[in-house]
Amino acid sequence: MARNVLGEELQPCNLDPLTGFYRDGCCNTGADDLGVHTVCTRVTADFLEFSASVGNDLSTPHPEFGFAGLQPGDQWCLCAPRWQEAFEAGVAPPVVLASTHAATLEWVQLGDLVAHAI
């Protein structure tokens, strides 16, 4: 059973839009998840603009991949290194701690996540 950053059972992040590296609604990870999609966030307009500016446009729909594009307020499993990058840029989106995988702590300080907790 996967654990969250609080040491408890990992809770789902979002089912609509369906998120997670494995598209199971959870921020689960494994050896094939090279991006470490483990931080459950509620994306903001500022974050989406930042993400697009650094090469990852999460707002534009890509129906060929079953991706409708994100809107502010959507919950989404972000890559831990991208969340840290956004944090350092002052635009980190809020975090759902119960749904953020413990593997995130290899990239991000728990105190920073707690400070951005919903």
C-alpha cells in the first residue's frame, strides 16, 4: 500500500480529470515514472502560466492523448521536480497532503509542502 507524505495511506487525488502517471486517480509512482508524478496539487492560473513558460503546457487540450487540458482549480498529480521548480519561482500550487506520495520527499521538503497545504 502506497503512503503519503504524512505516513498514512495514499488517498486519491482526482478522478475528473483523471490524474496520475498510471491514470488511476492517485499520485502513485514506480520505476517507469521518470517524471515522479507524485504531488497532488490544485492548479492555479499562475502555475499553469509558469508551467507553459518552461515547456509544459498543461492548459491546451490534447484529445489524441485523452487530455482535455487543465483549468485553475483542477487537482492534478504534478512531477515533484516541477513543483519544486515552481516553489522556487514563487508560483507553487496548493498541495493536498493526504494525496501526495511519500516519494515526493526525495525532491521537496515536507515543511514547504505543509506551508502550501490546502
